[in-house]
Amino acid sequence: MKEPSRLKKVAEIVSFVSALVCLAIFVPSRLVVDKKDLAYSVGLSIDDDRILLPSGKIVYIIDPSEQIEPGMEYVTFRGDFSGYDPKTYADQADQYGVWIGMLEFNDSTSFVKKIESIRKKPEKFFRIHTVRQEEVEKMRLTDSMIYYRFRRAILERSVDMIWIQPLENVNVEGILARIERQFGKPKGIPSPNSGSFKLQWFAFLSMVLLLFSQRPLIGIFTAPLWFWNHSIAVSIVSILATVLLYSHRKKQLLPVLYLILGLLTNAALWDFWHVNDLDVYRGVKLSLSLLPFFVLMKSVIREWKWLKKYWLLGVAVMAVSGFYYLSRSGNTAFVAYFERQFRDVLEGLLWVRPRFKEIVGYPAFALWLSFPNFKWSFVFELLASVALVSTFNTFCHIKTPLMVSLYRSIFSIAVGYATLFVIRKVKQHVTRRV
């Protein structure tokens, strides 16, 4: 491999030092704030239109065509508001000083985001998760599955309020008792996640320096994007970095580099809007697919002489695998009943469930490094690239507490490095015997 120029060597050192300094400031402050933001509230249905909070206050449910009225201190929206003007509701909410709750995975979610984007007091906001009787029946949810669903909402998405609707044949008291043992007593009223990184520009600059250390011109041309649109600038630079970092000459450091890139992306986007899920990282599917696509194309071109006889089978496998891979990259992806149960078991054993792509991909990463001359080694490399971008993507979910993302990623990376260590020891032992 060609030795990097003196400029690139200096840029690598500067980018690494910059990243470490930035993360030394960001990580401790975020961990402290995240611990506070794990506090939650519980709302109990009074009837179809009202939810009772522990403080005695009422959350009023606004359906399409209904308006916010004086005296409503807390409201949430339910249903399809696509034909309604968000400004009308934003003006009413500001006029009456209303706290607006955003109900997860509901038709009203995008409408609430529009309201918040034009409110004068967007900080009067909270997020709600609930389970409906129809879901219990359709998805055959057990008490344990409902508990883990609420647990994930609080632990992995920092939801502010759990709404308990009437559920038949469900031990709600037992579920709430388990939640209380895990997270403490619910607070009287819900409130949004707090905190933001005052040095977001520093995190962005550190990512630009990472780009510069690999391709100086790209680093120079992407830096000014910050002054155009912060959120889009972070997405563009970080997605480019997922591809360019892969060319780093020390391949064994790639998991750590993608972990650092993910942390910098998280720091650059840590603000009220992203941490409360009112704004999201742009280009998730592109960030997950670009590097694996390039790795696949490189491997096909390099191995085409003998791979061409399998081209039809290969296209079919790649098409199905690619569709499945991208379709599973969101919160609304289909999950089989058995898989939901298995996920709950893993969460009970491991605190947070590792990502399957990484648990498979990082041992494949170890195999790729250990057996570079193996004919099918490019398959290991492809799986390794999927694991790397999956680690990066973990930190693009800004609403997820940082400790959860760190635990999930470090666990998987450790499995990969442990596999690499074992393989090398076995190879050394075999070599000595031969």
C-alpha cells in the first residue's frame, strides 16, 4: 500500500486529536443529561378523550376537526390531520400556553412536528408511547412483551410519557411495577429531553478534518456547508466519511474509527430538535448502503473472471439481501412474532439488544483480516462493511441515550476483536505445530 504523504500524516494526527478533545467535552456532559432525561411519566385513560397524569392534570386528546380550547394545559393529537392547517393549532397552543404531546407511530406525528416547527414556544413539548388493545390482539402481545415495549420506549428513545389505555387480560399493575423497579417512580408531569452541545461546530470541524486526512480537497469543499444548513451539512460530511475512512491503511482500526465518526455525528446534531425526535438525521438509508455498495462493486470487478459464471444467482441474492437490509433499517419494519420474543430475551440477558448486523459483521471482519487470500473472503469484507456503517448509524439516532448506543456498539466491536484474537492464536498454534 502506498505510504501517505506528509500532509496526510499531519492531518490524521490533527483530526484524531481534535476528535478526542471534542468527545472528551461532549461525552461526559451528554451522559449526565441523558440520565436525567430517563425520567418518565405515566398517563391513565379516563375516557376516550382524556388522560390522567400522576399530578392530577389532564392530557386532552385532539382528534381531526377538534380545536385546542382555553383551559387545556396538556394536549396530544390522534389521527390524520393532513388536511388541516398546523399554523392554526400552533397559534392556539401559544395563545393558551399549551404543552403538546407527540404520539409515537401515529398518523398525527408529522403534523405535530409541523406545529412545533412554527410555534413560538416549541419547548412546551413531550413524547408519548402507548399500546392499544388492537395491537395486543393483532400482535399477540404478552405482559412481558408489553413491558419490554414500554422499556424500550423509555430506555432507547427517552420517551417522556407512557399512556396506559384499557387493555383486556393484561396485568397493567404488574407491568408498571416492573417499569418502576427499572426506572424509578414516574414523575408528575411529562417534560421534553433537555441539553444541547454548544460546540456543535467543533464536532463538525473534527469530521471535516477526518475527511481532509483522507481526501484534502473534499474536506476543503465540504467545510463551508456548515454555514448553509447545519443538519444537512452533518449528513453530507458524515456519509462521505463512511466511504473515505474505509481506505485507512490500518484496517484493524476501522471499528474504532467508525465509532468515533458516529460519536462526532451525534455531538454535531445534539440539540433540542434532534434529541426530541422533531428533526432526524438525513440520509439514513444512503449512509447504510453507500459503503457496502462500493465494497461489492470493487469485489465484483476484482473477482469477475471466476464470479461471472454465478452472475444470475449473484444478482438475485444481492437484490433480495439488499431489499431486506434496507427495509429493516427503520422503526416500522416488519418483525416476526418469534423474533420479537427472541429480542425480549436478549434484552433481558444483555440489558440492551446488540444489532444483529454487527454481531454477524464483526466476526466476519475478523475473518476478512485473518484470511485475505481465501477465495470467498470478499463476502466477509462485505459483511464487515455492513457492520461498520451499522455502528456509525447507531449514533445517528440522537434521541437514544448515549450510554445505550455506546454499550450496544462496544459490545459488538468487542465480539469482533475477541474473534480476531482467537483466530490469530489458533493460527499461531497451527503454524508452530506444522
